[in-house]
Amino acid sequence: MWCSLPLSQPGRQLCLYCQQALPVLPYALCHFNLLWLPAVARGLADAKFDQLLCLAHYQQPYQHWIPLWKYHTDLAAGQLLQQQLCLLLAAYKDGGHPMPGALTFVPLHWRKQRQRGFNQSQLLAEALGKQLQLPVLALFGKTASHSQRGLNRQQRRKNLRQSFSLTTLAQPLPAHIALVDDVITTGATANALARLLRRAGVKTISVWTLTVTAAPGYSL
Ligand SMILES: [Zn+2]
């Protein structure tokens, strides 16, 4: 998916050199929580979740692969991204860090999902669930999103919150849940969903995504 060298392992989309050349985030500096890294945290207004893990900042080559998967249905790009996120979380788990009781994912409006054919966040969550042997719960619904244009910050937040709902639950949720999304930009969507989880009694909320936008003032 990046260079044209032959692959050493079947099923992998990257050669060993490309794997080593991928940008990474300094997990050792932030103890596997990017909310403790200024280059990330300053760009996320008032995070309502407890932990953030991502592969990298929104930069090349992710900046190339993510739209390939989402908008051009390049399934090899999708497989590559799922593999990379699984590698990160496998390393996280092997390090003995606290694991959630279940995974959930950011919903897509049904019309968009029908158009695209898949929900990328759901596919990421399912790949992670398989890797980490955790249940994946479809917890959220998304109603048609109303335009955010012309609204102030507070109105935008309310508008966003009202466009998501928690599905009816047969049993109480685990105390720790990881919310999976493809990219995190301002954190507004993750915050809206974290509020719903919190209200349903979830104590610890992790957000796991492919990339995060660097905070303003941090050049890559
Ligand atoms: Zn390569």
C-alpha cells in the first residue's frame, strides 16, 4: 500500500521497512493516554472521556489511506488501517494496561451507511473486538444531522448531542467502555457520545481512533 517492495507476510499490506517508517506518537511520554500530551490535548476542547489512543496525527500516509477507504471503498486500505490499530492495541494490552469490558463505535446515519456500504468505525471496532476478544456493542443511533451552520458553540454542542441517542439496554453497561472512531478532530462527537455513556452509568471511557488532528500551533 505504500512502496512496491514484495511483502514478507501474507495478508499484510505493508513491508517491514514501511511498517518501521510509519509515524508514531510518543506513548512512553504520555503513558498510553494522549490526553496527557499537549500536542493533542490542546486541540481537544474539554474532553469528556478519560483516555485517548490513536495511531498517529492526521498526516501522511494516513491522510492518504483514510479517505481511500472511506470515500473510494479501497478495502486493502481498510484492511491495512484495521491491522495497524490492532497492532497498537495488542501492544497496549501486552503492556498490562487496563482493558475495557466492551467496545462500541460511532454510528453513521443509515442513509450515509447505505450510500457508503459500511460504517468504518464499526469495522474498526469489530477488528479490535476479534483481536482483543472483547464484545462489540452497537449502542448508538444517529438521527439525521441538522446543519451546524449559523449556530454558536453552545448551540452546536446541543445540536450534535440531540443527533445521537443511546439504544435501549437490556442489561447494565460495563464500567469501562472504549468508543471507536476513525478520526478525532475537535472531539465534539466523542464528547457527545461520552456524555450519553456517562449518563448510562459508565465510569471510564476510552476513545480509540486511527488519527488525531494536531493541536493548533504544533506543526508536524
Ligand atoms: Zn514498503
